[in-house]
Amino acid sequence: MTKRPVPKQMRSRSERGGPTARQQVLARRRMTLIALVVAVPLTLGAALYTGSTVLLFLNLFVDVVLAGFIAMLLQIKQTQQVSRPKWTLDPEDEVRVL
């Protein structure tokens, strides 16, 4: 007797092959970071090429947004490291093998 295949809707996210929620969040963060890193030199180059003070202020705004985004990413990373359990042994702990 053979088993019937499980319908795709009833399979877990990893069995279906789609990205997990965490992977989607990381992809959005990566794309945002790439977009900001590309926008900084483009706005600066456009401001210098045209001599426009409006584009220069736009560049400064994008610079501040990029700095804030990087600060947010670092804060998230630090929070995740603090909340994770520490599974390594403390170097000061004594380990004996009997």
C-alpha cells in the first residue's frame, strides 16, 4: 500500500521550497542597503555635475538615512547576540575528563 502525497498547502514552508519569513526579511534589508549605497554616489555625482544645491541636500539626506539604517542593523545584530544562549564554555571553567 502506497502513501498518498501530502498536498502542497499542508507541507511546511521549507518542504514547499519557498523562502522563509527570515529569508524574506534579510533579502529586504540587503536590497535596501544596496539601494542606499548606490543612491549615495549617484546623488553626489548629480549634485556635483549640475551644481544643484537641492541635489546636494538630497545627497546629505540619503547619507543620513544610510547611516541610520546601518546603525539600526548593528543594533539588531547586537540585540540578537545578547539574546542568544551562550553554549560555549567559559575559559575559566575547569573541565575534567575522568
